[in-house]
Amino acid sequence: MINHPTVRRLCAAIRLAGGPGAAPPPRPTRRGQAFDLALALFLALTAGRYAAIAQDPGQPDPHGLLLLLVPLVPLPLVLRRRYPLAVLWAVLPAALLVRHESEDIAYSAGVAVIVAAYSAAAYGRRPEALAVSLPAATVALVLVFTEAKLPHFPNGVMAVLVLLPVFAVAYELRMWRRRVDEGRERLSALEREQLAALRNAVELERARIARELHDVVTHNVSMMTIQAGAARKILDTAPDKAREAMAAVESGGRAAMTELRQVMGLLTIDAATGDAPSTDVDLSPQPGLARLDALVAGVRQAGLPVELTVRGERRPVPPGVELAAYRVVQEALTNTVKHAGGAAAEVTVEYAPDRLRVEVTDTGGRPTGAAATGNGRGLIGLRERLAVYGGTLHTGPRPRGGYRVTALVPLES
């Protein structure tokens, strides 16, 4: 590793302009490859013409083999974008070797050195190697120009005057490529973020739909199952009560279908225009606190004694909060029916100045046959639903027996 301070500063500048030191250069395009091939062939033909002029057919030439090498000096430039440093180090010794043949050959070799040095500065990705290669190219060009016998200028000054704009153009090209790559990377990152946001939105919407379907189906089907079982047991002994139970099953089924139509109606709204489709869907408002009386009445029909208490002054709350509070009561009563047969329940809705409090308690009882169908997803869905509005859900057994579900949702005063 080279540790000279000047070299380290040069390497840092190259890294800044070109990115990672060991990163491979981008693969040349077909147009770029065609240009490099045409450039190398043009310089090779020009050098070959000078070599032919320099050869005297009337005298033996001890440097005939070197003249044959002259057209080969620019040929490595075909790969100048893909392997810039290797091309530079292939051109340098060949140019120094043939520079003595004639002034025109020295000129052509100098052009090859300039193109190779520019390519190394523009496309090279190894800072330490560039820090050595570019000064070597400058020295080689000085030697080539010395053989060319340039008038009016010292050879070192001429080499610097030629290479400085070449290196400046190469540096600007590197910086331009770097800005393009950074812009492309920012665009790619933005696209990745958009895709991630889209996937997240899809997952959230999927979770929301799952919560809605769970709340709708679980409550109504549980009530219908219990009422149908009760009707079956008393069908022979109390047909009038059995008919009432079956009427409750029918009412629960209709309620379930109504809520399912509401959910499906929201899903089938045209996203582009916001218009509802022409199919038969129910887009009436989803249930809220005003429908708690009907919910409690339906649970009573299933055989669970329930008392509803409202405290504080009723006031409008956001529709999403109302739906969340309704689902809390619905899920809690459904769990009571499934897991606490024979219990009594109490529902309390409290309108506080800064929050809405919903509490459902039961006195405890025995699990019913429907308890085996529970998986805990209902309470998880309630927490997710309440979290959207900054609310919390607390659940657990009561000290004197039974179970308590409490939801707290902040409200704007």
C-alpha cells in the first residue's frame, strides 16, 4: 500500500469522483464499443501509414520489427472502457519502444498515450493504481514528445499542457457519471420505498378486511348457533319458544348479511372515481354506538342477560371511533356467550371530556360448545383497530370472578 500523503490525497479525490475504489466500471454499450473499435482502427491505420513512410525500401532497416509494432500500439484502445488501466500499461511501453523510428511515429504514439491516459482517468476504478499510472503516463508523454522535437515549448511543459485538459475532462466525466448514478440510485430507492409502502398498504387493508369479516361473521354465527341449538332442544316440549328462537336465528342471519353487504360494498367502490358499482350492494353506514341497543337485544335473545348503561352526555364522535367501540362490545359479548355460559353481562359506555370509555364485564360461567372455535384473533384485531385512533384495550379476569374488557379512546375536547 502506498502511504505518501500526496498519493493518499489523490486517491481520496479519485474515490470521491468515481465511487468505490474496487468497483468494476459499467459494461460499455454497443455504441461505445463500436466507437472504440473505430478509434483504435483509425489510429492503427494512421500509425501504419507513418511506419510505411519511415521504412526506406532501398536500405536495410535494422528496426523493421519495431516498424511492424507501430500499428499495434493503438489497438489495445478497443478495450479502453472495460480495462482502462491494463490498456494504459499496454500502450505505454509500446509507445516508448517505437518513438525513435520517426517524428510522425512519435506523434501517433503520443496520441495513443493521451487517449489511454484519458481513458484511465475517466474509467479507472482503483485509486492507488491510478495514482501511479497517471504520473507514469505524463513521464511517458514527455519522452515521446522529446523524440517528436516539438518547437517553441519544453517537452515537460507541452506534456502538462496536453494532459491537464485531458485529465480535467476525464474528472468532469467521472463527476457527471457519479451524479447520474446517484440520481439513478435515488430513483431506485424511491421506487423501492413506493413498492414497500404499497405492500404495507395492501397488508393493512387485508388486515382491516379480515377484522371486519371476523367481527361480522363470528358474532352473528355464534348467536345463530346458540339459538338454533336451543330451538332444537325445546322443539318438542315448547314449540312456541322454539319458533321464537328460530326467528332470532333468521334475524341474526339477516343482520349478518346486511353487514357483509356493507363490507363488500366498501370493497367494490371504484377507486378511480369513488362511485359505487351498479351491483346490488348496501352502502349504508356501518354500525356505531346508536346500534348498541339492537346488539344487546339480540344477545338477550340468545339467552345472555345484558344491561346497557350510558354515562355522560352523548356527543358525536368520529365514525371510525364509533365502529371500533361497537366492535369492542360485539366481540366481548360474543366471547361471553362462547366462554361463559349462564353468566350475566354489563355494558358501560362513558363519554368523558377527553375520552370515550367502553367496558364490558361478565359474572363468569362455563364454556359452551362454541368456545372451541376461538383463536384469540378477535382481541388482537380490536387492539389493532383501536390503535389507529390512539386507543388502548385492557382485558383480564375480575377479582371476584368473571371477565372484564375495557377500551379507552381519546377524544378531542
